[in-house]
Amino acid sequence: MSTQQHPTVDVYLRVAAALVILTVLEVGVFYVPAFHPVLVPVLLVLSACKFTLVMMFYMHLKADSRIFTFLFGAPLILAVTVLVALLLLLLGALTLRGAGGAGAG
């Protein structure tokens, strides 16, 4: 076990306030037309920030042993890498299909 102490109630309240602020930002970004071209990346970044806060404080990974952080983070990084690779493959297949279909007519 790590020698760090668990967060106090004050820290939990600050994290909760940050989560509320991030959620309000997410809802606000969704309704602002200027953000529509970059809506998905902005929402993904805000969600990642919220996920990190919840993981660090409410799942106690910040105060626990580094092995728990590794056991949680390594599969997460692997899953994100596989997801991005599959999305890029799908995008490439759709792009090639669209390019081949345009010249066939």
C-alpha cells in the first residue's frame, strides 16, 4: 500500500464541484452552434477529464498502490488503441469504397 492518505471531505467536495462544472460545460458545448464542427473532440476531452477525476479520487487510484493504476490503465490504453485502429480501418475502407464507386459510373 502507498503511504499517501486518502482525500479529505473538502477534496471530495472540490472534485464534485469540478465534475458539475465539466458537466455544465458539456451541455453548454452541445447547444452552442459555434462548437458543432468540433463537437465530438471537445466532448471527448471533457469526458476524459471527468473520467480521470472519478478514477483518481472516487476509485481511490490516486492514493492506492501504483500497481492498481497500472492494472486499470494498461487495459484502458490498449482498448483505446484498438478502438482508434478499428475506426481508422473503417474510415479507410469507406474512403476506398467511395473512391472506387465514383469511377465505376
